[in-house]
Amino acid sequence: MEDKRWPIIGISLLMILLIYSFLTTVFKSDQKRFNHDRIFVDYSDYRHSSKPASTPQQAHAPSYRHPNAYKAAQEANEIKRTMFQNVMTATISTYNTHMSEALKNKPSPSAQFPKPLKNPQYEQIIDLSMQPLPEFQSGIQHFASGNYQKALELFNSAIDKVDNMDVKHRIDLFNMMAECYLKMKNDDGYIQNKIRQVRMERRLKQVIQATFPDKADKLIAFDWATTQEASKQLLRMRSLASRSDSPQMYEMLKRAELDLEVSRKVTQ
């Protein structure tokens, strides 16, 4: 029995020794790990200076700014702008070259326009319409600023100076005079000047028809609205005015009513 006891005792002591060694190793390794992970601070740097030691990023940072840095940035931006302008110029030049090559064999758009017949009246109307009319331009400015009475005076003065064959300027003047009377709530003045405008437009239409007989059927746009069309327009405006009471809507309704009266008078 004693011979069997000693091996068991020996094995037990060996197991106790191994367990003790294992536990000692584990606890020692944790203590070392915590010691190594602790942040090390060297306080010797603070003995000779009150400033903390510079970090590696600060050590490599430049300690001063170059005195010509702003000038260099301006030069760089100027170079960029110059390069962009050169690229755009080259692009536009290439585009124009290719477009010229593509349109080289295409007929000119002006070739598609109808050839006018010889008509001295038409040529005279065109020449007169190209002449400046300072009083008309001044009247437009006064109208835009809301001074309708002054604008009306200038338009009336311009009418007396315009040639009878200057149909284009007369159409514009009668139209603006009618607009002045509309703003001033003078119904008769609006109607009278609209009638003058319609008569001038019909006169111009006759001259154009004689000059371009092939396009006579395309001049319907010069015609003033018929009584039936003006009546439909008035009904539409009344329908819209019933849903809005704005001053602009009232003016549009008033214009439709007066235009109906104009259409009745010009068709008589």
C-alpha cells in the first residue's frame, strides 16, 4: 500500500506545482501588460522650459509663411484664367471652322425670302422707318415712368412732324397714344387712336401685298380682330375677371370691351 501511495503523492505535488506556476505566470503577464500600456511622460523637458515639447506634426510644420505666397497664388490664378481662355478660343475656332465647312454648300437663308417687286412706296416706307424719332423715344420713357400726360404730348408733337408716308412710325405712335388714353381712363381717346392705328396697318398691308404678291395670303396677322373674335375675347376676359379682382385684370377687361367697340367701327 505504501508503495502505491508515494506515486500518487508525487503526482499530486507535481500538479500543485504546475497550477501554481501557471497562475503566477498569468498574473505577472497582466501586470507587465498594464505597465507597458501606461503613457510615459518625460517631465525632464519641463525643468528648463515652461513650453511643452512639440509634437512630431508641429516639428515638421513650417515656422514662417513665404512673403511672396499671395503673389504666387495670384500668378497661378492668372495662369489658370489664361489657359481657360485659350481653350475656349480654340474650341470656338474649331466649331466655326467645322460649321463653315458644313454650311459651305447650303443655300443662304436670305435666298429663301420672296423676291420683292419694284415698289417705290415700299422702299420709301422702309427708308422712313429707319430714321430716328427722338420725341417717340422720349415719350416711351415718360410712359414707362408713369407720366402718361407728358408722353401723350410728345407723341402728339411727333405725329405732326412725321411724314405721311412714314406708316411704320405712325402705327407705333397711334398705338402708344391709345395706351396713354387707356391708362388715363379716357375711352374715347383709346378708341379713336386704335381706329387710326388699324387704318395705318391696312395701308401698310396693301403696300406689302403689292410688293410681295406671292405672300399676300400670309398677311392675315395685320388684320384687326373681327366683331365675332372680339366678342369671344370679351367673354373670356369676363370669365377670368369673375375669379379675380386685381387692377391688372380690370384693365384687361376694359381693353377687351374697348377693342370690341373698335372692331365694330372699323368693319362698318
